[in-house]
Amino acid sequence: MTTLFLAQLFGLYFILIGLVVLLRRGSILPTIREIISNRALLFVVAVIELAAGLALTLSYPSIMLSVEGVLSLIGWMLIVEGVLYMLLPVKDVKKMVNSFNKPSWYLSGAVLSVLIGCYLAATGFALI
């Protein structure tokens, strides 16, 4: 996979997820609570995050001010979150997730997601 393809893929993904979170914030809060209450599902999510994070960081090992750096940063964030979900006791995962599972975090996260998505998509589709 090329950098441009991944920029297109993650760019569109972040734009769409950001817009969904902006529009459906109220229904996402209880969904996240349900996910962290299901240890098996949380483990599956963690394994997928870890695999995706490793793929990105092995492809883009350096964090820098470029598309490659953004992809690397996303990869490292996925690795950290996946490992924490697998290693921490359930009560600590719930405490960590519940500290962020608030409407204000979703609003700022959604806006940030759309902005990062626009940057990645614009770069991937050679608009900038």
C-alpha cells in the first residue's frame, strides 16, 4: 500500500467518522459504555487496534510534520490504546474510557477528526 492510498483511506475515514460523531454524539456515548462492559469485545477491538497500529508504525516509523508523520502518530496511538485495553484490569479501562466518554470530548474529537481527515484526504487526492 502506498502513502497516498493510506492518506486517502484514513482521510475519508476520519472525515466520515468525525461527521457521524458530530451528528450522532448522543447515541455513541451509551454504545461506548456497552463496548467497555463486554471484555471479549474490548479484547477483539484491542487486537485489531494493535495490528493496525503495528502495520502503520512499521511502514512509517518516524513522527514528523508530514503525511507519513501523521500516519505514524495514528499508528502509535492505536498501539498504546490496544495494549492498554489488553493489559489493564477492566475497572481501570472503564475508568479511563469513562473519563473521556463525555459530550464535550466527542465534540472536540469529532472536529479534530474532520480536520485531520481533510488534511489527509487533500494530500492523498493531490488537492494540496
